[in-house]
Amino acid sequence: MSVEEATVRKVASLARIALKDEEVAPLTQEVNGILDWVEQLAEVNTDDVEPMTTVSPMRLKRREDVVTDGGYPEMVLSNAPAAQEGFFVVPKVVE
């Protein structure tokens, strides 16, 4: 797979990247080199490789989901510009 200068210009425009005319040709070669490298990766046999989500097999430390503070709705709502029936009142944004 390869890209042309017109494609590089279009992608740069979509990404809001300003390119000078002299930058387009080298960037086109660089993108084509990256795409060639990705095609080489597709040739690697990965049939016996298990999918993984991280390179190190460790789990994140977890804590119990326990409420340690709270139960003060009056104090929380005292800072609200408008409150009603224990909830914040916000302006309607969707008709």
C-alpha cells in the first residue's frame, strides 16, 4: 500500500496541519515507509500467541468500594445555585 502526495495533503488538511510544498514529498516517503513496515508486521505468524492487554502480567491494586464520607446532602446542596428535592437544578439544554 502506498499513498500519493494528494492523499498526504488531504490528511494534513483534515488534521489541520499546515504543510509547505517542500514538506509534502518527504512526508509522503515517510508515510509510505511506515505503511511498508506495518505490512511487514502483518506477515508475522501470530497463531499461537495469546492476546494480551499489557506486557506485564500484574493486576492493579484494588480497594473495597466503601463509602468513607458522605451522607451530608444538605451541606453539599448548600453551595448549589438552585436545588430541589435533594438534587441540583440545572437549566434545560435539550428541547
